[in-house]
Amino acid sequence: MVLEVCGYMIDKMVYPNFVTFRIMIDALCKEGLLERNVDTVDPIVGKRNSQLPSVIVMSSLILRMLEMENEEGEEGELVKLVRLLKRLLQKNLIGDSIAYSLIAHVKVRLGDLDFALEMYNEMVRRGFRENLFVYTSFIQAFCERGRIEEVVGLMREMEGKGLGAYGETYEFVIVGHADSGWVEECWSVFEEMMNVGFVPGCLLFDKVAEKLCENGDAEKVNDMLSAGFLPSNVTDSHLIDGYARKDEVKRVLNIYYKMEYKSVSWIVCLSVDDSMFVLFWKG
């Protein structure tokens, strides 16, 4: 209801003021909807800008609005929110670097990469520092479009400016490389992610495991399991496929018996010695 009221105000060209935002923030905080967005916006603000916490939270609210509209797939509403951001910027109700970053982010999500890049370059020309939030937005968009060379360039540019990637940034890059068939590069970024201290989630781990096994590198997956990663049923199925591709039937059966012991319900069909080898078991 809170966001609907704000949307109605924007439709009527009545832009929320600071008091309106505080009321909206209080309501959304009670619903527990702002914490993650505050964590996202906080690095954009940074020590050099010295913005008040209220500015961080206000910006987080706007980011939440952007996410809500993006989830609903209403591009027209996203355009309205860009207009709102510009209006807030004119009225000094939001930090300049935050507004530019959020506008660039929305334009990236709308697919208008040229405009987003123009906004970001304008921000830098005006003396605001580059930030990981916008870099990650561009990296996500390029990964989704399979433009991996540009992703690599952005990562190098970030490194040259002393900007360390978010865990989310690494995830986009790893999945982008994996989906584009850059398996060795995918593995390299995955190792870098772990070396700097980020812990990959199960879905990301299984994505990497799948591509490694398809590429004949099942041993790398096995090494990760030995190092402490916990396999899911999906991981085991990727390992079965990986070892089957190398005709290592004994390894396949070992994993199968382990899964059977765990009472996993699964059916796996794979090729061994040019014949179909089918494993059935019930949970």
C-alpha cells in the first residue's frame, strides 16, 4: 500500500517531500523490507560524502521501489521513478552520487545502456567517485547479454581503480562465464571469489560444478568437496555425469551408493562405453 500511494502521487505530479518519505520509511521498516537495501546503498554513500543516515535510508527506499516495479515488469513505472529521482536531485532531497547511481541502475535494467553510461560518466566528471553498485549493474547487464569481453574489461577497470567486487558481482561474472562456455575463466573467477573471502552459495557452487563436469574436470569438483563444500543431490548428479563422460564407472557407482544410502529419490541416465546406463532408486 505504501508504494502504491507513492506511485499515485507521482502520477499526479505531486513529488514526496522529506516528511512523506519518513512516514513511508517507518511503514516499510515495520514490514522489514529495507534492511538489505540499506546495506546496498551504504557503500555508495561512503565516507567522503558524509551523508546523514536518513539519506541512506531514503535512497534505500527508492531502491526498494525500483525493485518492486522491476519484479512486476512495469517499465513505464520504472521511467516514472527515474523522473522522481531527477526531481529529488533538483530539490536536494537525495545525495547527488546516489541519485546518479540509482538512475544509471534503472536505465541499465531498462536496457538503455548508452544513457546509463552517459549518466555515470557525468557523475564522474562532476567529481563523484566511482562505486561498485553501478559497476555491478553494468556487469549484470553485460553478463545477461553474453558480452563477456566487456565484463572482463569492467572487472579490470575496477581492479585498476582499487575497487573490490561485491560477492554479488562475482556471482554475475561466474554465471555469465559459465553460460557463455568460458569454463576455465569461470573457474578462475570462482577461485578468486573464495580467495578474497566470499563464500559461494549452493546454487552458484552447483552451477560451477555442472560446467566443470561437462568440461571433464570432475576432479576439481571432488577437490572442492574434500576442502569442505557440502554436496547437494544436484552436485552428486553432476559428478555422476562428469565421471561417466570419462568412463570411470567405479566412481559413478560409489556416488550412486552414497546417494542411495541417503535415500535420495533420483533417476539418472548417462552414457558409459557407448551404451545407456540408467540408475533408478527410490527415496
